[in-house]
Amino acid sequence: MKPGLVRWRDMLSKLRMWQLVEYEKTLFLDADMLIAKRMDGIFTDPTAAPLRTNFSAAVADEGPIPSSYIFTAQTYFEGRVHQYPVPPGGFFSGGFFLAQPSIEAFNYYRHLASMEGRFDSNGMEQHMLNYAHRKDGPMPWAEVNYIYTTTWPSLREYEAGAHSMHEKWWDESLQLDDELRGMWYQARDDMKTFHAARDGAGIGEESKDTLLA
């Protein structure tokens, strides 16, 4: 793999989620997401239903593939001025997707990642997954229900019910909606308060145990 940027060098580590076979479905979200509403419903949404593999579209040298799978994602797009919902496209973002853990799928992806020239490795796991789940391939991806996520978000999308919003909220050079940015700062502060209280409680318990000993 030849990452386009040094900070992408560890991106393939997200494939580890396919090893979490104790779960029926897993949802990957980039770290720069503001969660505005509960995400539970995405796991039972019709777009998250299992799909049958089309073995007639399989490529012989790519190795075994699962007989069924789940892979639903959001069409990749750029620009803060965009339609909502975003029109379906042929390429998805690697920052938000729902999948079914499977060791067979994990091994399939690993094999693809080792095949030089099979896809644009400069795009790392995003291009690899787009190749694995291309529309004319054996395991085409499904478009996620748009209500669960949006990128380059606006207040209009939040008011329309978007559950998660993908943006670099901390970058003050970006002209973002003040209300949305304020929500992100509040969520960040709430998390810091929660973890500080939890960690403080943990230290207190350890000290108590030491005294009792």
C-alpha cells in the first residue's frame, strides 16, 4: 500500500472490525462526527439487511468470498453547498459504513490489499473497499438511509433530522454554522466531564482498596 498522506498509513486497521464476529452488525464512524440523535435504528433499517453474493461477478484470483454480506455506506461527495438528501452515486465514503463482521470477508479484504494494481492504493482502505463492493462486482454496496449521516453539514440538515454530522468542528478557520459548532463544543465538554469524573472515581476506589489492604 502507498498512502497518499503519512497520516493515512494506519487506515487499514479499521478492517479489524470484520473480526468482531461476536456481533451481527458493526457501524464505523470517523472520529470527527457529531452525534445529534440516537443511532440505534440504523441496525434494523431495511438498508442494513443481508445481501446475497453474486458469484457470477467474482474474479477468480481474488480468493474466496462470503455467500452473503452487509455493507451499506454514504455516497462520497464534497462541498458545503449540496443537495439533501445527496443523490446516490457510484463511490462511497470510508468515514461511515455499516457492515457484517466475517472472517471470510476479512481474509478477502486482506488478499485484495496485497494485490498490486488491483485498485488505487493511494486511497488506502476507502479505495480497497470501494473495489470490493463496486456496483458491478460480486458484493455491491447499498446506499445507507440518508437520515443517519451527512457530510459538510448545515443547520438545514440538522433540522431535517440528520442523526450524525461529519465535519472538522475544531478547525476555527472553517466557516461553519455557529449553532452546530456550539453543539460540538458542548458534546466535547460533556465527554471530558464524564471521563474526568469516571477516572477520578476510579482513583478513589483504588486508594480505598489500598487503605483497606
